[in-house]
Amino acid sequence: MNEMNDMAWLPLAALLVSLFAAITIFSLPETARSARTVINLAAAACKVALVVLMVWRVSLGFEDTFSFQIIGGIDFVLRADALGVMFAGLSSILWLCTTVYAIGYLEGAANRKRFFGFFSLCVTSTLGIALAGNLFTFLIFYEMLTLSTYPLVAHAGTPKALAAGRVYLRYTLSAGVVVLLGVVLLYSLTGDQSFASEQGLDRYLGDHRGLLMLIFALLVGGLAVKAAIVPLHGWLPRAMVAPAPVSALLHAVAVVKAGAFGILRIIYDLYGIELSVELGVTTWLAALAAFTILYGSLRAITQAELKPRLAFSTISQVSYIVLGACLVGPFGTIGALAHLLHQGLMKVTLFFCAGSYAEELGIHRIDEMNGAGRRMPLTSIAFTLSALGMVGLPPTAGFITKWYLGIGAIEAQMLWVVAVLVLSSVLNALYFLPIIYRLWFCQGPAHGVGEWPSEQRLGRLETHGWLLWPAVFTATVSLLAGLLAGLPFSPLDWATRVAVGEYLP
């Protein structure tokens, strides 16, 4: 395979930007703070520009592809298609926002060179997953993501952080082995399987139905670990010991989204929705996703600390993507793909705000948040908007997601999914509204009642500007994603483009 075109360099260049940044950062001394900041911001801005160019070219009908043969029958392929640039756009924009946030968050901290070096490798891996043109390339970056995120999870170096890192490795490396087994079995059956192959797996259905089901179970089962689908979710709450920028990256774009995105690739681009339905695999996967949605919400209600509550919320929310993919029809697909972007914007905002509360006021527990809305109004407005979006109140982006998933469930004649969506929204309200109430309506230190656990004055504003503005920006974008959902190039519009390509090729 030697598929190239005049812009074949574009996906490769987008990938290499963050890889070059990582290598450069590792080569700098720990004290080179200004140089490291410039490299981080310049590389992140450059990656956004390259991804925007890819989005524009995909909108014109081009799919820029870079490939080379590694050995006979196995190719390394990067392809900028509609689904891939959708995920690449999310990862590049949120990398820029999280980079800004992390620069302020880690001010004066130790081991910043190590942090930002692996941070850039993590983004390289995520973009490689987004632009992978076949299973082999996907697997390379999927395993690279595991290895590059471990140092971030264990960054603090405390016994608790190191223990969480070991748990994370046990889960994700085991998952990688399972995915590898699925890839080997598929290769033995079909050869190197491209995500853009015109020859699907349907022709193997008659003689290899059981093997196709086994391969699907291995691939999706391995991906379900990073997607934190119950009962394979145990690593995620433990990983909350990581710094807030890492938590934001893990939950909004890098790890859990990589798992969910991989499942979308398997269902839509490898097996195809018709074959997946014929094999019956979407039914049990939908049931598992629905259970995860409710389980994660129930566990979130019981959490007394803010970051663990947000972690269990992620377990619940990411499974909306998987559930939507299992609804046979364009509306379910639109809901799933839109939520891939919507949840990323809302969840990164929530973790930005959680980190700001911890850094500025020493707040970690929900019962410590009384009155924080008056002390940190912009941060708390950003948190409130994103939390209401997670609940699904109109006109937020979360409402758009649940509306399309509900229509998709009715279209697919799976009315029990509508009940799951309604119950989930009620549970979302039960664990987010008490926080909002404490922020704005309870008496606390901002009202002269008691004092904050550990108040700092990090800047002239309510907190350091590096911490404040990324949260305000992502909250604003998530709100606009709901208010302006009908505009061209909105998350909903792009999700619709992908769905139309899937159902009306």
C-alpha cells in the first residue's frame, strides 16, 4: 500500500508537532521555564492550525492520507477523514487550553520538564489514535497512550500516586494485550484491515460468524477498559490522585475518549453497523453502556469529594457515546458523535474549576464549597454552566446530546433507552445541583462564616489568570455549542456530516 496525495504530509505534520515538542522539552534543563512555556504554547497553537486545515479539506471532500509499508501486508496509515478530524479537533483545542491551565497550575512545582514532556507525548498518542487509518496504526498509538499517561498519573510520586499508577498500568496493559489478540485474529482472517476498506467483513459472515463475534468482543472489550465501561472502570477513580490538568486530559479527551472513539471505529468503520446488528453485538453492548450510565451516576451521588464525584460522572457520561453508537439509525449516531465533543468541553471545564478551587481555596470536599460562588464568581459560573449541561437542561450542549439520543432510541424502537436517559438526567441533577446550591446559596467564608481550608491569593483576579481563562473559554464554547448548534461546523453539524456519510454513502 502506498496511498499518497498532494497534502499527504498534513496528518503527519499534525502528529509530529507535539512529538517534536516532547523531544525538545525533554532535552531542556528543568530551569528553562520560559523556553518550555513558549514551546508548549507554540506547538499547541500550530497543531490547532493544522487540524483546522484538515477539517476544512475534509469539508471539501478530501481525505489526506499518509502511508508506508512496514512489512508485507502491514502498513502504517494516517488518514484525515470526517470522524478522525472530529476527534483530532477536540484533542488539539483542549490540548491548547489544558497547556495554558497546566502552566499556571504547576507554577513552582517540581518535575515540570517530565510533566510537560509526557504531556506532549500523550497528545501525540491521542492524535495518532484519531488519525489512524487501520487497526495496526491504531494499536501502536493506543499502547503509546498507555505508556505516556502513566508518568502523568503517578506524577506526584507519593505512595498513593504510585499505587494508582500501578493500578492504571495493570488495567490498560492487560487491555492492550486483549486488543492485540483481536487484531492478530482479524489479520489472520482478513489481512491488514483498513478503516476505509470498501471490502467489509460481511463476506466472512457465513463461514466465520463465531470468530467475528469473538474478535469483536476482544477488540471492544480491550477498548472498554480505557472507556471505563463497568466492570472495567476500576482504574479511573484511583487515577484522581493525578494533578488537575492530568485529570482534565484523562476525562475530557485522552484516555476515556480514546476508548470510546475506538469503539466507534470498530462499529462504524471496521465491522459496519449492519454487520454489527446482524451479529447481535450491539444489543449487549447497549445494555452494558446503559448499566454503566446508571451505575456511574449512582456512585457519583455517594462521593463526598469533588474530583471523585466528577470521575464517576465521567464513567457515566462517556457511555452515552457507546450507547448512541448501538442505536441503529442516524439520530443515535449524531447523538453519540456530538456527545464526543460536548462531553469533552463540559468535563474539561469541570476539572479546570475543581483544580482552581483546590489551588485557590484548598477545597477538595463538596461540603467545603459553601459560598465559593461569591469568592470565585467566574470560576463558579463556568462550573455551573457545565454542570447544567451534564444534567441536560436546555439550551446547553448536553441537552442537544440527550435529545438526539432520545430520538434515536425511538427511531430504533428501543424505548427502554429513553427511560435510561430520563433516569440518568434525574441522577445527574441529584449529584450536580447540590454543588451548585452550595456555591451560590449557602453561607460560607465568602459570607463571613468560617474560613476556607487553605486560602491563597494567586493573582489579581479571583485566581491566577492562567487557571481562570481556560475554564471560562471552554465553558463559553460548550454553551455556544448548544445555543448555536444549527450553525455550520458546530459539533452537531459535524456529527451530522459523519452520520450522513455512514448511512447515506
